[in-house]
Amino acid sequence: RRVHGVRDLTQHDSTLNNSQLDFTNIQSLQLELYSQKCGFKIAGEVHTIQKNPQTQFVMYSFFVSTIALLLIISSVKLIQDIIEDPHKATQISYYSIAWVSVWDCYYCLTHLFLGLVIPEFFNYFITPTLWFFTMFSLFDMRLMLLLRKYQYEQQWISQNQNITKKSFFFQLRYYGILIIGLILLKEHATSNIFLVLANLYAIPQIIHVIRRQSAFNLRVANLILFFGCRAAIPLYFRGCPDNFLEYKPSYTFLGVMCGLIAFQLIIIYFQRRYGYDFLLPDFLLKPSYDYFFELKQERNYLSLLEQDECPICFMSLSHKPSETDQTELNQREKRIKRMNTGKLMKTPCEHIFHSECLINWMGVKLMCPTCRRDIPPL
């Protein structure tokens, strides 16, 4: 009906088509469609925005590729830690890894879809697609296999269960979580409430550490990168006013989302620094095994023991060991070590050590240095 900035159109010109219009300099376009038979009228107004879409897509591709690269680096370091010390696999939550796998797969499929529906910018979407496909198919799956091998198979063997059957249900559960998660994300990815809940994937990890009540000595920087980086992509669409999908920014959502992500990461950091019982009430703690006992000074006491030297430092149990171990302990372990200096520790398998030696050892792995049996946490 009216085109501002170019020329006016007559209302009854039925021969007018798109080829007769020059849309190059149109800034505002008002349209009105009217049916003489039914009297139905549709009116609308369109405003053009002068932007360079290519710059947006280039910056977005660089941003998402950087996020994916940080995720791959953190995953590689996490896998290296587990391979060097398989006991660390027991400190990682199966459900947290499955949860982030859903996000990685969703990001891969979403960027592939965007590249197909916007073919002129396909090259800018295929790069994030390949990054997240690599993350999902190689590193997430590798982590799941390591968890199955070192966390679950040992438990199945100790319980005399059928490993083949258990492995089948392990994989079935994982792919069930993956399919259900993808369906939910597809249907509710634009809901702010759902996005907040879907980014709480570090909560199972926090609960896992509390439930096991065991040593937690994974490198916290890797976990923060692994759990924190993925939230940057939904934050871009909800917080950046210049996002290429032109979602309206929601700064309330932005604040809530950042607060919850920060809360999860801070709890993980404090669990690593102060121990699994950080802010945990005493009635929720399991009864702990008492390792410590005083070395009696009576004559012939050492001769009654089955060993007279510490298997870790190879020094006599009657002598205090030299403090040369640089094992990184959390604040809780340091406090226990300081309170029990000069005492001996006896494991459930009846092996005796200097308290300083065994506490440092338990900061690395919960396994008896002599017989390699699992031992309870401090």
C-alpha cells in the first residue's frame, strides 16, 4: 500500500509484481491486503535493519569454536588423569557426563541444521558442527567408556554379576538419556525456565561426591572448564542484543543463569579444597573408619607388630618421617594430618604406616600401598 522512501503504490494495481519494485533503499514498508469478497483485511509494517550478517556469523563461528576447543582441552586432561590413576574415575558422576553429552550432540545437530537452512553461510556453521561432533563422538564417549571400565566393571566383578548384561544396560541407559534429552531440548530450547534447569549438569557431580564421601582430588580447573563453558552459548542468545537469531535479550534470565552456573562451580571448588563434607551436616555423614592409634613406648611393643617399617617411606615406625612429599591435599586432609602428627595409621587390611605418609598417599588414591585393596576415606 505505502512504501516509504521509494514511491507510493496504488491500492487497486493488480498487475504490480516484485520485479517492478526497487527494495534497495526501503527503510519502512507498510502492507495492507484486502479481500472484497469476505471483507477480510491484513495489515502489517516491516522495518529493515542495516547490518552486515557476514560479520555476525564470522564472530559467532569463532566464539563457538573457541568454546568447543576449551571443552576438548579440558576433556583431554580429564581423560589423562583417569588413565594415570584409574581410581579417579570413581570420582566422576555418570549422569553429569551423560547430561553434557546431550548438550554436545544437540549443539552439533543444531549447527548442522542452521548451515543447511542458511546455505550462503554454511561454511560458518560447519566448523562448530565438526568441533562438537568431535567432542561428542570421541571425548564424551571415551569418558563414558572409562567410567564403565574403572567405576562400574570393578563393582560388577566384586558382586559376581554378568558383565556383558550389565554393559548392555549401561549403554542402553546412556542412549536413552541422550534421546530423551535431545527431544526435550528440541521442544523447549526457547524456554528460559527449561534452559536454566537444563544447565544444572554439575549438580549430579556435586551429589556424587557427597554420596560417595570419598577423596576428591580431580583438578578443579579442568572441571570448571568442562562444566562451565557450555553455558556460554545459551547466554549468548539470551544476553547479546546483536545475536544473529535476533532473540530479545532477557537480563533477568542472564543474571539467574550466571548465578546458578557460578554456584555449581563454586561448590565443586570448595569440595576439592575443603573436602566432600563441606557444609554437610554431621547426621548425613557416614561413620568413618578410625585409622589412627598411638605408638606405645613400652619395651618390645614394636616386636609385637607384624612389621617394623613403613612400606611407603621405608623408615622405622618408631621414627617420624621427613616431610618431603609435595602431594596436594585439601584443607580437611591438612587439618587431619596436623592433628595426628606422630601417630601411626592402620588400614582395614591390617597394614601399618606413618600417618604423614598414608595421608599423603590417600590424597592421590584410596588404595592400600601394600596389598592394593580399596580403603575407606578419612
